[in-house]
Amino acid sequence: MKSIYNWIILLAISLVAVSCNDAMDLSPKDRVSAETILSSEDGVRVWMANLYYQAPFEDFNYNRVGQHSGRTNTVGIYWDQQTGNAVNSEFNHLIDGGGNYTWWGSGYAFMRDVNYLMSVVPTLDVLSDSKKEEILAEGHFLRAFGYFKLAKTYGGVPIIEEYQTLTEDPTELQVARSTEQETWDYVLAEFDKAIAGLPESRSGSDQYRASKWIAYAMKSRAALFAASVAKFWNKAPLEGEAVDLGLVGLDSSLASKYYSQCMEACQAVMNSGKYSLYKPNPASTDEAMNNILKMFQDPTICPEEAICVYAYDPASSTTYKGHCIDFWCNPYQTRDGGPHPGRMNPTLDLADVYEYYDKPGQDGVIVTTRDGNTSDYNGFSASTEYLRFDTPYQIFEGKDVRMWATFILPGTEWKGQTIRIQAGYVKPDGTPVIEADKASIEVNGVTYHTFGAASMDDYSGFDQSNYSCMTRTGFSFKKFLSPTTVENNNNLGVSSQAWMEIRYAEILLNYAEAVVESGSGDKALAKQCLNATRRRAGHTTDIELTSENVQRERRVEFAFENKRWYDLIRRREFHEVFDNTMQHALDPVLDLRVDPPKYIFIRKDILREVRLDFDEKYYYNSIPGTANNGCVQNPKY
């Protein structure tokens, strides 16, 4: 939907250009007034485009503190780097609940513009009655979308449906916070109003605007969030005035109502016949991997799955109004001129979650030693009998191909290069040279290097002389990246791959979760939904419908799609996952004690990483400006 913004300026210029004399009469003359913009149907489209640009899509340009950071410059810091899925190559991250960022001001500015549009549309003679109804329904969608973001960030918030104008006494504009229940009920009711009036499909330049099915899909997400807060609130109950007033927190008795609304919305999408999984029945795991990889590289190939797409102007490579996933996340060897690549480092903790095909329904923990000990993270031990492998990727054979499509694994090919990720070597006498300074050794006439090659341009991991650009987990990142050279990648904002905000896989897994957590609904259908995404990934054995299986599937299916943060928030699991927690790496090491040399792997704490905790207050953000807006502050702030 982001591409809409790129024609805002063009349409605005057109509005002014249609009558030079009229334009000269405008006051002030350095801008176009709201009244003028909304005086034509094209002007309404301009206004709507700006609303989509402001809307809280959590796309490539969304950084760890939940803001659009100049729309492009994330500094290579992404939300998954605060969830256990990855770390940044340079920065250590505290789990800070969003830092100092707030969507409060931006959110209510967005709401004000939505409310203005909705107040004016009924009076516009330039629109037919049917068009007015459609635009008002779109306004309800955007309002629901915005309040959904506010609710999942703050709990209960002030609900303002009328366009407000300044008064001499600003306190007259103060609106008290609604309860969290009232806020979620309002969000879901607004989605229902959108569903009732939005068209079933869009085409042409309108293809990225809301439709009935996008509204249903977003409603399923919001209802699942509300249901989860109700069911799991008591896992991390808070105290204080905001709790006493119901401004944060939901009673467990509400869970079934919200789960039911989630299931109903999911079934509407599933029964519509409009959507399905992309390439749901691959003939092989290799085919499955290629299908999944291509889907994220170019979502335009999978309209059957991509329900809501946030698109970028194809010209962004020259106008720099795209995003910078390629700039920050390519491994060092394929940086295409980018000065600070390699910053997305998937963790061993995530790698361990991907199933092995021969062990369905359980975490695929990677075994590196003959005794099978997977809990020793203390580094290399000369007395340990390590499993040895001919290649640095052989250890991952049999793993769910979604891992192969998401990670760049050591020794695999990317953009025509072998990506070398090596943490060091063990000398023939058993001395380890691991995660150390660059060194080399000659054995039997062959020279071996600490990081797999002599030149920094020829490897992508562990070198601390260039630590900001080298993986420190043993893995680099692939999902979403362009498979070809990215021109001008030394500039921010040149990537133009589209972002799938909602895809059909989420509808399936939302339904599966709602059924298993509520104990109601069609359990057989829910099991089918759970296993459908696994079959698309090449699995041939179905697993049972359990909460654990659904959450594992969500984690691997949606890795790096900005879902896990909110999954941990809504299910009140963040403080359990991060409780003095150290994240882990898998160090590929060349063992020169044997001839020919083999690779061994060491499970260890991530280099330069710190232990992490999650303060339970971060389940809600701090309400800014309470001294002036009259709102009750959230607990523990």
C-alpha cells in the first residue's frame, strides 16, 4: 500500500494545475488546503493515499522501537532481534518494550485525519452515494487499524470519533481512556462496519487499498490478540489504578467471545474462495524451498496468498523511497556496495525450533556431539567427541526447508558465491583458534585461515576487526533479499520488494490457534489448517493440534515478519522467554586434527552478547503527556 504515497504529490499538483487562477487565489499560497484537496474525487484519493502512508503497517522500515525511523533507516535493527530469533551484528539489545518510542502522537494525528475525511465525505457533491459509502467503509477500516495499534500498545485508550478543532481551553478536548475491553470491542466493531461496505476486490492503482477480505483478515488478527490477553492475563497480572479502572487487562471470561470472532473472520476468508496457499503441494523439499524463497522475494507472484500487500514504487531504486533490507541484511560477501551489511544474524535458538522431517512435531535441536549433549554452551573442549562433517552445511540436512529459505547457512551459495561463515580452526595439536584475531596455519602444504579465507572480502562471519558487518551467530539472513545485484545499494531506500502485511497462512494459523486455545470450533478443520503450511514446506506427516505445535509453526512460518513480538506480548510469554536469558550461536570450526580436515560445530553463547530480561510492565507502553492529557498512566511507569 505504500506505493499509494508516490502518487500523492502527482495528484496534488494536478489539483492545483487544473486552474491556475484558482490556485493563485489560495491563502496561504505555499500549501493546498484540506478543503481544496477534498473538492474532487481525485482529491479524496490524495487524502486517502496520505492516510495509508500514515497507517501503522509494520513493514521493512519498522525498527525495533516500533517506529518508521525516517521511513528507511532502521540501522539494521529489527523487531525479531528482540524476540530470540536474531541479533544484530553490532548492537546488543535490551528487551525494552519499545524504548522511548510511542505511537501515541502519530496515532492520534492519523485518527484526526481519518475523522476529518469521514466528517466531510457525506457533504461532497463530487461523489456518488455508493462511492461515499465505500469511502466511509474504508475510513472505518483505517480507524480500526489505527485503534488496533493503539490497543495492543497501550491497552484501553481514548476513543475519538469526531473531528476536533482547537479551543481556547485545551482541556475541553480531553477524552478519558476507555477500558481495554471497550477499546477492543470498538476495534472489532469498526472492522465490521468496514466489512459491510468495502468492495470484495480492487484493481489497478487501487489494488493496495482495503477490501472486504483485508478487513476480515485484520479482524481475525485483532480478535486473536484480544482473546489471548483475556486468556493469559493472569500469567503476568499487573497492579495499580489503571488495572483497577479496567484500562489495562481483560477478564478471562471474555476469551471465548474474542476467539469466536477470530474464528468467524478466518472462516469468512477461507470460505470466500478468493485465497489459498501459494504452491501448497510441492513435489519435493527442494521445490518447496524454492517456492517459499521466491514468494518473499516477489510477492506479486502469489496473489492467491498475499491478502494485504504494502508495495513500493519500482522506481524507488532511483528515488530512494523504498526500503533497505538489502542494504542492512546481505552477508558481507554480497553487500552490493552497502557499507554496513550482515546485521541480521539468526540465532541458534531459532534454528533449533525448525523440525527435522523424520521427527515431526518436535523442535529440531541440532546435535553436535556424540553424547548428544545440547545444553553445554561453554565453548570448545578438547575432551569432547564432536560429530564431524564433510561440509559446513551437512549438519542441517533433513531440516525444514523454511530454515534453508530464511537463513544463509555456512558454505551455501548466495548470489553466485559460497558464503563462508567459519569461527576458526583446531590445530593438529588440539589448540583451538576460535573467534580470535585473523590467523593462518599450514598443514600438509595447505594454508588454512581462521575465518575460511585470507581476505575479508571472501568471508562473512566472526571477524571482530569488522564486527559490525560479520555474523556472530554462525548464520546470515536470506528471507526477502533480492537474489540479484541491487543497484545503488550503498544508498538507503533502494530496495523495492513488496511486504506482505497479511497472507493466507496467517488466516490458517489464526484459526488453528483460536480453536486449540478456546476448545471450540471445528477441530478437524483446525488440524488441517495447522498442517497445510507444513505440507507447503515439504512435510508429509501430519502432527496433532496442540498449543505447542501451533506456536512452533507460527514461529517458523512467520520468522522475521514482525509477528513473534506480538505473539509473545499477547500470550504473556515474553517474561518467561527472557528471564536472565543468554542467546546462542553455532560456531562452525575446521578440525585440523583429522586428515582430511572436517567441520565440527560448537553450541555456545553469542559473542559479545548480554543476558536479557523482560520487565512485565512492557506488556503495555507508557502513556505520554499524562500531565496534560488527563489520562491515567499505565502500571509501573
